[in-house]
Amino acid sequence: MIGIKVEKAHGEYDPGTSKFFGSPTMPEEWLSDGTIGDEDFFFCQFKLSEFKSYDNKNIIDLKGFIYIFLTESNGNFIPNVRYCETEPDTLIDDFNAGFEFLGDVETEFSIDFFDTDNAEDGTRIFVNNGEEITLLQYDPLDDGMPEFLADTEKIAYFKMNVADLKNLDFSKVSFEIK
């Protein structure tokens, strides 16, 4: 299992690394071709090569990036998860401007990965549950985490079918807070 530790991004850093919030580094055409809508805010991006050494069960054999965007609708969140096989070329500044009502989603939080056996709580990625994969388990109460969802005191889960992951079909990723 792969754990996540975060901290606010400081000074000079590579914006094309794994991170929560701030400005995504993504294909620019996603903004014009409808892949990402005006109502989507940037939740996180995972550079797959950064955690491959911790993927002991070989769950993901991909290169590139996975992106999670969320749309808020009547107090609920709808995920828009995307995959890009190539190194993205464009940093989209101020992408999350206008979403202040969700908390500080403009500050970038760098991600470091580590190997862990604990999946009960905490922030983790690629937790294998048989036929289902928890793509991301986000615990806003972990040390250093962004304030997003902290008032719920609950954990957010992004889940998908193992076969969908193998087929790079992120269209059925579910989101729940419990």
C-alpha cells in the first residue's frame, strides 16, 4: 500500500510533480475540448513514476499522470478523473480561483509517497480491495493536509473497478465521504 505525506509547497519546486490543489500541470487542450469544465476545480495530480517503487503489488503499470478534478453540486462532489500518458506541457495558473468557498484550494501541497501496511485511516493511494481499487483515500485530518473537507472529520474515497483501471477507463470513478 502507498501512503501519502504532504506539506505546503515552498519556494522553488517542480510544478509538474504530484500535488494537491493549486495550479495543475496538464494538457492545455483539456480546457478547450471540454475534458475539463469551468465548474471543475483541481483536486490533485499524481505523477505515476514518483510512487512506482512503492507499488509492491504492481497494481499500476503506467507512466504519465492521473488527475482528479471535482465539481461541487448542491453540497455533493462529482469526480472528473483523467489520465495523461505523456509529460504535460502547460501550467494553468489560478486554475482554482473562484472556488474560495471550498477553503484554500489555491495553495499547492507537495506530495511524498511511502510504503505502508496501514489502510484503516490516513491518506493512501491504490488500496486494492479485490475487484475494487481505492484510487485515493483522502484523510483531511492527517498532519499537514490541506483544510479541504477538514470540517467533516470524515475520510473521502475515490474508488473504481480493477478492470476499469487496467483499461484506463476513469469515467466510473465514484466519490464518497464516510
